[in-house]
Amino acid sequence: MSDLTITRVFDAPRDLVFAAWTDPDQLASWLGPHGYTGSAVTLATRPGGAWRACIRSPEGDEHWMHGVYREVAAPERLVFTFAWDTEGDLRTETLVTIDFADLDGKTEMTFVQTGFPTAADRDGHDEGWTSCFDDLTGFIRRKDAR
């Protein structure tokens, strides 16, 4: 099994970054690799609550994902399962843990996804999440500028 860790610092307060993960409209605004659009995001953001989302490729292909929240500690931590349910995608359930640390008005987000069956699966998610977090950075800049 392989694990993935990505750390990013956002120039925004922790509650704003946390909300980008827990508000369905906000999550849909940045979820998916660059060029993809998020849609049909539903979140029951509480321990035991389910979440489901779809990202659409530039070609119109839909990729559905889902999971269950294990831990929700606003605005410090989110833990949830993640699995694809789209034909041809990795169907292995992984576990995502996200810690949000306050850095004097900025936020350090540490994203850890565990349980990948192969390094290739992990590397594919690394590429996808890295692109998502680039979009999240832009989303937070736009939101914070309002």
C-alpha cells in the first residue's frame, strides 16, 4: 500500500479554507483537475455522514466519487473515505485526512490519502489533487478578495 501527502499554505484564514471543503457550492467550484468542473456535490458533513460528487472532464466524461466522513472537527480537521464509482476508475476505498493549521492568518493544509494498492494509483491521485489544489488556491484568492 502507498500513501500520498501534500502540504499547501493558503493566504487565507483557516475557517475560509475549511469551508471550501465543507460547503457543497464552494467544493464544486474547485474540485477536479484543471479543466474539469465539479457538479452534483452533496455533503452530510458530520461523522457518519455521506458525501458524493461528480467531476466532468473537458470532453464531457463524468467521474463520480463518494465516501463517508469519519471525523469533522471544524476548522482543524476532516477525515473521510474516498472511492471512485465510475467505470474504469480506481475502486479501492482510501482514507483522506486533512489537517488545517493556523499560521497567523494563513492556513497550512496537510492532505494525506492512505490505502492506495499501488504506487501508480497514488501517483495518479497526486497529479489530480495537486491540480485541484492549484484551483483551490485561485478560488480562495477570489473569495478572499470579495
